[in-house]
Amino acid sequence: GDYFFHILMFLPWAFFSGVFKMKKIYWVLIGLLFAAGSEGLQYLLPWRAFNVNDLLANMLGILLGSSLLFLFKIRQKS
């Protein structure tokens, strides 16, 4: 259940790409770095715990959101 919420939290990242005028691949890469950084920061905080599964769920949310946006745009064109 916790990992599902991590995915949901990062899923909308791709849909904000229209706000910033940059190539989609760069936006996805920045999102992956942000997901890794937000989990990596927890490694430095004594009251938080780093979890590689959380990291993977964050990144999966970025990739899944980007895939959904891509499919949405393809469907919209046809």
C-alpha cells in the first residue's frame, strides 16, 4: 500500500511538462533525478529512513505518468 501512494504522488509529474517549455525527455530525466533526490535526502535525515523500494516506486510513478501522458496525446491526435 505504501508503494502505491509513492507511485501516485509522482504520477502527475509528467502532466506539468506543458507548463515548462522543454523537451519531454529532459522533463522525464529531471523527474527521475527529483524522485531519486527526494528519497536520497531521507538518507541524510536521522528521523527518516532510506528505502530502495520507495525509490523505485517514486521512479515508477514518473515513468508511468509519462507513459500515460504519451498515450493520452497519441489518442488525442487520432
